[in-house]
Amino acid sequence: MLDLEGWAEADVPLLRTPREFVAELHQRHLPQPGTTVVAVLDALHQVTASASFPSRQHVQDGWQYRNEILTHLRLVTPHDLRLARPSRTAVLLRCREGAPGWTEQDGAWMWALRDAAALHGLRCGSYIALTPSGWQSLGDGRNGRTPHSGSWSDGPVHTVTELAPRTTPRSRPSRSGRTADPVRPLRRTAAG
């Protein structure tokens, strides 16, 4: 686990535009409380890959958090272990309930991010908590009111009624461009 002082000593690079970054990740993943989003930024601070995953609420072990982050990093981006210096950065957004300040669980996730990033050949980037009060980049004091942990419910709702209507078999064109004949039921005949 890392506390905020330990996090500050880790020399974590600051996000250039944290408000835009948080809005982009939120729009891509619509995280609910209990969801973690890991993102990879290139040298220009553009998101090149991201993954969201639920985490087990009863687990509070940094080792297990590290393994979850590492598993998802391996799924969405190749490692940079052969580079002399990391050029990409891993950032974590954790959507949770509770107060906006640092918690021990945040400390476990911070340690997990730092370790997983090193094991994947990436720099360790910011840790952002998304709470009912808004978002906060822990360790550097930057924050905002929107999005917040309940914002996922404000997103567009996609329902079955938005699908295009089905065509009837009589009007559906075949691959050749001609209208297909309707399907006729087979009749059973008695073998004599």
C-alpha cells in the first residue's frame, strides 16, 4: 500500500488535461461504482488502449489488484520491456462510493498500478478516484465535479427498439439482387 506521501515521492507524471482525460475514459467505459479502468497513454498523452473491469469488493490486497491490472494490460497492449526507458504511461481510474479523499483501498490500488506498470514496461501514471462528489487525481490535488460515480446512469440508453425493423421473407432480396421466394412448409407424405 502507498500513502499520498509515498505516491508523491514516486515522481508520477501529471496528466496534461485531466478533465478531458477523465471525460474521455468515462464516455468510453461508463464506469459504475466498483469498476476500475486502466488506460495506456502514448508520449503525446493520447489514450492508445484502455480496459475496464469490475473488482471484487471484499478483496483489499494490493497483490491481487496488481494481477488484475497486469492481466488487463496484457489483453489490450503489448509490453515495452525491451525499451531502455518507458515511453508509454499506465493510468488508473477507480470508480467507487465514499468520500473523495484517499483511502487505504486507494493506497493498495496505487501500489498495484506502480508495480503492474513496471512489470509491463510502462511508466506509472496518475491514479484518479471517481466518487459521488466528482473526480480527484490523488496526490496532485486536481479535481472536478463531473463526471462522478453516478454519471454512468446519465449516458444514452440503448434498447431493442432502436434496432432497424426486420424485413419480411417476401421482401428480402437475395444475393443476386432478385427478390427471394417465400419459404414454403414441407409436406409429409406417407411412404407406401
